[in-house]
Amino acid sequence: MPWMPLTDSVERVLQAMAAVPAVQRMGAVEGVMVKTFRKHADQRGYFLEQLKRGDLDDEGRPFISAQPFAQMSRSLAYARGGNPPELIKAFHWHRRQWDYWDVVRGNARVVLVDLREGSPTQGRIQTLMLGENAPRMVAIPPFVAHGYQALDLTDVLLTYYVTEPYDPADPDEGRIAWDDPRIGFDWKIENI
């Protein structure tokens, strides 16, 4: 799969991040939204609405961007065990595309990094739990790098919706190593 190179602005943000320890950059990232699912359950099982026009996020904001969905995909990450890493798939980012992630099987720690130069949360790192134990969806804006870590011995099945179809001739997909020292995120799981 072809990847686009880091832009000059992303390089500047990464360089600025390197000067501040990751633990000091933790918090909510501007524009990231979370929608917790409502399960309708009975003795036969359950039903939930993943995403529909008019949805609001947990803070009451419109959850779906004005741009329509262009593609729906599925990714399976095999559970490996160990600490760290269980399995880490990170980081990638987009120039134009919004991602809407729903972990439908297993549990994952999602890590988001604001790469937007001039953003009020530039360089900030946000973590979320998604999956069977945290049934919700996250909306990820362009230039917010994202990845995840499998948290248990169950494979992680991620279903995601995007606002741009994948085009190998003009990929809207950039990569940054999961352990890039400029981001400096510690993937270890703390035990108490």
C-alpha cells in the first residue's frame, strides 16, 4: 500500500512534540468525538444503532461530519498476549478523511495524536478504550494520527467508516511508527 510522506507542517508538529514529555501532553483532542452506544437487549440478544444521520456525540454535538460516507471497511488484529505490546497498529493519519471507528469484538486502547499545526490541542495525546467492554464509536478528524492496541487475548475486530474512498493513485494515508520518539507514547499497560 503506498503511503504519503509527512507534510512539512506534520514534521514541525512532531519536532515540537519531542520537546515536551508525552505525559504532559495527555488530554482531549479538539474535534475528536465519542458516541456511547445504547443497547436494546432482551433474552434473544441485543440491537444497537452504530451510526445514523442526526446522531449526537456524548457531549451533544452533531456526530457525523457534513461530508458523506465514502467507504466502510473491516480490520482484524490477531491477539498476541504479552506486555507490551499485545498488538499495536499505529500510527496513521489523513489529510482529508474523517474516520469513524467501532471495535465490535475484543477490546482496544485507541491512541490519538493531534498533528494539526496551530490547533488549540496541537501535540496532545488522547486515549480511549473501545470494544466489548466500552461499546462506543470515535470520530477522528483529519491530521489526527490514530492507532490502537489489543488489550486481551481476544482478536480485535474494528469496523470503520470513512469520508473518502481509498485511492492508491493518490493515497490519503500517512504513517508514523508506533514507537516514534517524538510522539513518545508509552504503550505499557500498568498493573496495580
